[in-house]
Amino acid sequence: MSTVEILGTAQDAGVPHLGCRCDTCESAREGTRPTRYASAVLLEDAGRYLFDATPDVRFQIPDVPDGVFLTHAHLGHLAGLPYFGSESADTDGLPVYATPGLGDVIRDNDPLRSLVSDRHVDLRSITDGSAVHLESTSVTPIRVDHRESLSTGTLAYRVDGPNRSLLYMTDVDSLTPRAESLVRDVDVALLDGTFWSGDEIDRVEDVPHPTVRSSMNALADVDTEVRFTHLNHTNPLCDPASDARAELESAGFRVAERGDTVEL
């Protein structure tokens, strides 16, 4: 049996958020509310495979994984890669799966290019629908719509184990009918929960994500176990005692929490 462990559940910048003195961030600094690392999971099959290399990777896993699957080129999903270089873990040929465009970014730009030129990582190009078969699990990348400022593409991942399936979709512009069908077609979905509502930040139109409330409405009749992840520090779901958390859980949904596991 394969297992997915949740390693982080925050938006790229984590909780507490640098430069923020809100109650959520200050409480996290004081230890009265949870600290949240950037969103990532670890798949344990015959080997151990990390999904997203976050800035918090050195706290999230104690050992070098057997491979890394990247979703896209934003800070919280890529900035941990240098920890596999000579200044830190000094890996040798670590398989890193990424879109062709993201592979080009890593290969052609400092400080990431030395990871490839010094053979710390072995870049492996993956495209929409091209499954990677592990010992008892398959990992299928799925192209999703997310901000294309770098034109490198964004992936969700469907993970099929011996008995159950999981969708890892932390970043998507909106819950389109196609995205909704991806959620409905698996047993467990770790879903983009960046914002609870559309009024949390002034420039929300510049950072499109489906709100948790809109996703709850769209998925009200779903059989899939949905856990929201990638929470922004402004999201009231960060507070386990909030009214938003109570509303979410009463509707049959959950917030993903670090240390949770899903057996596949």
C-alpha cells in the first residue's frame, strides 16, 4: 500500500507571513496557532517522492527523497530546489519531474542551473497525461489553468494507488467544469483553498484562485473527500476555532493539516 503524507498546507509564503502583523501571523509566531509550511506532500511507495520543493523543505523532510514532482514555477513550489545542491544535501542525479518549460527555467537560470550542470538533479520532462509508474502507484500530471506569467505551465497530479486515488491540485485559477470533474473522479482531493472569500486582499483579481466558499457550493454533492490546502495567511480557515472552519466542517469538508496521511 502507498501513503501520502501532508507536509505543508500554506500558500507559498507560509504562516507566519513575512511583513504581516495580523492576528493569525502573530499567533503563529507566539505558538498559540499553528505554523504552516508551504504546501507539499510526500508519497511513500517503494521509494519516497516529494511533491513541490518549498522554501520549508529542510523542516518538512529529514532525508533526501527518491524523486521530486514540481507543479509550477512560483516561489513556494520551487524555491527549495537549491537545498539539493552542493551547499546542502549535495544530491547525485535526483530525479526532478517538471514541464518542459519549467525544466528550461531550471536549466538556464542562476542559481538553479548548477543543479543540472553539476548533476545534482536529473531533469525529467513530463507532459499532460504522461503517467510515471512507480512500484505500486502511478503519478499522472494534468495541465491546469494558472497564471502564465512565466509560460512554463502548471500541473496538478493524480496519484493512483493499489486501492484509492488522490488529486493534488494546489493552484488553479478557477474551478472550471474540467477542474471540478478532476475532483469528482478521485477518492481524495487536496484542493486549492488559498482564499476563503474574495475580499481578503485588495488585489485579489491579480492572484486568481477559486474561493473556498465557491468550491464548497460547486462540490456540495461530491462523494470525494475534499481537504483544502495552500491557505493564504489571510484565510480564516488558518484558525481552527474560526466560524469559517466550523462552517466548512459542518458542510462535510476538511482543512488539510501537516502530518495527516492518506492511504492509497
